[in-house]
Amino acid sequence: MAGSIDYDAFLNPAQREAVMAGEGPILVIAGAGSGKTRTLVYRVARLVETGVPPEAILLLTFTRKAAQEMLARAAGLSDPRCRLVTGGTFHSLAYRTLRRHAPLLGYERTFSILDRSDMEEALQGLITEVRPVAGGGRFPKRATVANILSKAANVQLGVEALVMEEYPQFLDAVPALERLRGLYAEYKKAHHMMDYDDLILNFRLLLEREPEVREDLAVRYRHLLVDEYQDTNAIQADIVRWLARSHRNVMVVGDDSQSIYSFRGADYRNMFDFTAHFPETRVIKLEENYRSTQPILTLTNALMARAREKYTKCLYTRRVDGETPRLVDTGTEPEQAIFVCRLIEEGLAEGRSLSDFAVLFRAGYHSFELEMELGRKGLPYVKYGGFKFMESAHIKDFLAHMRVVVNRDDVLSWSRILRLVERIGPARSGAIVSWMRESGVPPHEVARWPGEKRSNQGLDRLGRLLARLGEENLAPRAAVEAVMEYYGPILQKKFDDYPRRRREIEQLLPMAGRYRSFRNFLDDLALDPPAGSADLEAKAPGDCLTLSTVHSAKGLEWPVVIIIWLTEGRFPPVKAFAAPEMLEEERRLLYVAATRAKDHLILCYPGRDEQPVWQRASARLRPGLSSFIRDLPHEVLVREYGSTSRASYRPSPPPRIREEPRFMEEGSSETPSPGQRVRHPAFGPGVVSRIVGGDKVEVFFRDFGRKLLHLEHTSLELM
């Protein structure tokens, strides 16, 4: 197949240099939209074309889907054997290796994988053993405990150091947290469990301790390629170094300007440290952008020019024409929502589809007012960010029935499925689990529990299900069907919105149909779960607008991108002012948001909106426009204000005339309607959610959440 690919026709000089490079370490600095994926795809194809066996190539990415798509593209270039390249995530590689070698670390090969909610549930049961007695100070909630222990592991800090840096309000709880970390480790070992952090930590430990394991992997994978290297943490960077230690054939690709995941331990400095660990590294920069127009890139270049630490690069494109990005002061938050809707409506009138537009924001709650306005306008949208499919109660219930068959010691899953049985509460479920462990009873004989004085039909049904799931060679799809038949009545009784939840469970059927192994199906769901409900529903192209947090939008692109709430205290948020490193990451986050735009970039902020009380208390914050935007050169933006701003790409519409506000005095007989915007003298702006009993109104306030107000004893401004 040698020479079958015309590299000159499809790659620019920098890409071609990376693809055609020989052996040895290579660092590719790939700016946003610069063809990073194309470079990796052609690199894989080139290695196979020059005689490297595909089985000797390892491609590490942050999602399995990304790896599969890259390898499929490489196979389509010239050689279908590219599909035989090993591609996947750090966690999946760690999982496969640990399944073979877990006994070297004292684990059974049948260990279970705990996701975040499993971790929190396990910690909750242990917290009671370490929580200080009443009066001993506040103790963090289980979600915070999980964050502390997980991040301490990922950034390799002691609990005390991490708490002092990020949770100083819990310094008094450090001794208890230290003890809790030890108990949690013992708990996992005793029940043959590893959480996500353990997979990576134990994989690195194997590579450090076991030369034979390390040498086996080095012989098997003679070429290593790593995508999104700026998102690796220190442990993953160590794994890369161990894997490439002997042959040194490693290419890492990333962009320090797009490192936005420090909250989960990612360290952009790995990009800078790579050349220190591999001094013979060849550094290649990809700076030609294929996504955005030059005016958009001029803005993003100016934004990152002010970064404190960076690989200097200047994105450019052949798309030299284009509209200068617009900065629009919409006045207030309601007017911001109205402006965005008007812009989209006029874009639709000009022939664009809803899928051409994306509205991005720093935090999920920033889109609340906009969502209300979109609902009033009848504009369909899908929102990304926040929802975790695998952490939904009904999905965890469902899969727990299969997990106990794979790992009989999975006490969390046992407790979950037993509490779904009538007449079985926490105490009884704990007793059943203890009895089964001590007596060695197989899962399908759970109904033999001697603590039940009379027959329990619920336990009988559960036993029959587990017997079915334990059948030899049972196909994963058949297992899902069996659990659906058993769990359906429970789902309907437990959840009011069971039809929606059932549809989500049904999505497991086609997933299970792609597997032969029961265990592999469960483990892949845990290692690479669907991100949210939007990933599970097939939507026709162009049928909805995208609303997304910036973190969820990374790697995507749209013709028109609108970024909202670009005010100090929102983007960047208040917490970012605690440390220069945090503020720098917020700058990179805005860079990621802006570089999603292909043709048009519109930046919005409600300049006349009052700051919430919690913001006004910060002396570091200046009201109004985000400092990231305020500090940009004047010429990279067109600045527009309020109703003088054109909504779309045509002459300005007539200015909107604001009505004078009306007030409802205490005891007024006037009743606001659901969806109406109001302002309360103490709680500020909000939207009426519903009327309760004719004399009360529930309002969702922007800064204070939901409040139930009695109309006879409140004053509301109707907006």
C-alpha cells in the first residue's frame, strides 16, 4: 500500500511534517480548528502504510467514540487494517491491563468499577464512623468529600493540603477526612472494587512496580499516540512516560490554550514538561485554522496574547473576509434573552436552520431566563451540560441487578436492588447482604434468607431474575430484556415520569446487542457512559437550537455562536478571583467558547443588570463587562448597545419601547400569570412558575431559587 495516499493534496506543510515524521518523541501544538484530528488520522495511516503492524500502535483519546471515529477514517484512506489499531481511553487501557494483572496488587480479577454516585454512596456509609460528634464543627457533605478525595488523588496532594487550598472552611475536619480516606480504601479492597481514580493510579503502580508488565506493553505497543494531551493529569502523563520509556516512539497532540479541566486534575503544564522528559522531542505547531473567519481568530489571538503562560502561536486562515465579532450590551437579563431569540428568529427568516446556532454560557443556570423566553417563542432547543445518564436513579437500579451477578461482593448494588423489594428496608437489606457473604449463598438463592418469617414474593421474583441472569452464555441483550420485564412494574410505581425513564432504559437494548460478553457491556457503560439524554434521542438535523455550557461544547462548532452573560462575576465567575491560575483557566475557557464559531460570533452581556448581593460584596469585582473582553483592543470588536443593536445581519429593527413598570401592592387582587417576569424588593428578578391555591404564587428567582409567596403579604413589580 506504500505511496497510495497523496499527503501533499490533503495536508498543509505543518500537518505533513507531523504525519511523515520518523521515530522518536514528537510534540504537536495544535491550535483550535487547525486539523488536529486529521493529523492523527493520517499519522495512523502513514505508520501502517510504512509497515508498522496495526496491533503495534496505541491511540489514546479521552472518549472511546473519538478513537473509533479516527481509526475508521484512517481505514478509509487506504488500508482497512487501520481498524486493528488499539484505540481507547486511559481508563479503558488501565481496565484491560488490570483485569489481567489485578492479583499483583491484591485485587480479584472480577473487581467492580464504581462511578461517582457509587463512590458517594460508599462514603456515606463510612462517614458515620468518622464524623465528629455534635458541636464538633461542620462536616462536608458526601459529594464534597468525594470531590476532596478524588481531586487529592488526581493532583497527588495530601488531604490536608487540598483542603487548605480549596476548602479551608473544613480544616477542622481534616483528621476525620484522613481517616475516612483509609477506611474507603479498605472498603474497596475488601469488596473487590475500584473507582475511576483507582484505575489510573493502580495502572501507574503496575507500570512502576512490575518490569514484566511494563516490558510486555512496550513490546506490544511500539508506537504511542496521545490526543488532547493538555487534558491529562500528572498520573496520566506518568503513564505515557512509562509506556514510551524504552522505545520513545510517542506523539502527543494538544493545545495548552484549551486546557479547561483543572477541576478534575488536568494540568496544562504537561505540555511544557514533555520536552523536559523527552529532550530529543521535535516540536511542531499547527496554526492554520480551517474553521473560523480571520476576524474571529484576530479576537481569539488577542484574548490569548494576555495569557500568563503559553506556547506562542498565532492562528490564521485563508478565510480572510467575514464579519467582525459583535459585543452587544443588552441592558438587562430579560432583554438579553429577547435579543438572542430575535437574532435566531431573523436568522431563520434568512434561511438558516436552528442547528446553525449555539448559545454558550459559563454555568448551566445562566440560561434560565433564555429558556423561558425560548419556551414563550416556541423555539425548540436541546441543552447540554449537567445531566449524567449513568448516575440517574433508574439506570443505576436497572444495572445493579446485573452487576451483582458479575461481582457477588458488590454490596452497593445488592443494597440498591434489595431496597426495591417490598418489606425490605435498609436494615433488612444489610442483614441479607451479610448473610449471603458469610454463608456463601449464590445470588439466585437470595429468597432463602432465614430472617424472613413468611414467604416474600418479591425476594422470590428477584431470585428467579438472578437465576436467569446467571445462565451460562446469556447474551447481554437477553439480560437487558429480562431485567426490563422485572423492573418495569417497579419503575412505574417508583417514578411519576416513568414513560420518559423507560425510554431511556430502552436505549440500553441496542447498546447491549453490540456485545457478546456480559461483563464487557457493563464495564464499557461504566468506563465510557452516554453523556446525557440528548445523546440518547435521535434528532433530525436542524430541528433544534443548541444551548450548552462551554465545557460541554468543547470540540464542537457552529456557523453562529452566541456567548451570553459576559459580565464580571459570571464569566469569569466570582470564585476565579481567588487565584491567578483559576482566572487564567477562565480565560482559556472563553477562548474555547469563541473558537467554536465558524462565521459569526456575538458576545452578549446585560450591562445595566444589578449585581447579585453575593457579587457586590467582592471588592475585586468591577460591575458590568467581563475584564477579559474589556481588555481587548478596540478594533477586534464592534460594540453595540441595547435596542440600537441589530438583531441579525440586516438593518436594525425599530427600537423596542419599554413599558413603565407596574407594581402589585400588598393585598392586590391582581394575579400574575405563569411565565410572567417579576421583581421582588428583596429577592430581585424572577419568573412566575405557577399559581398555588389562588392566593399564593411560586416564583423562580435568579439569585435565590424558588420561593412561595403569599399575594396578600408581598409586593411584586410586574415587568
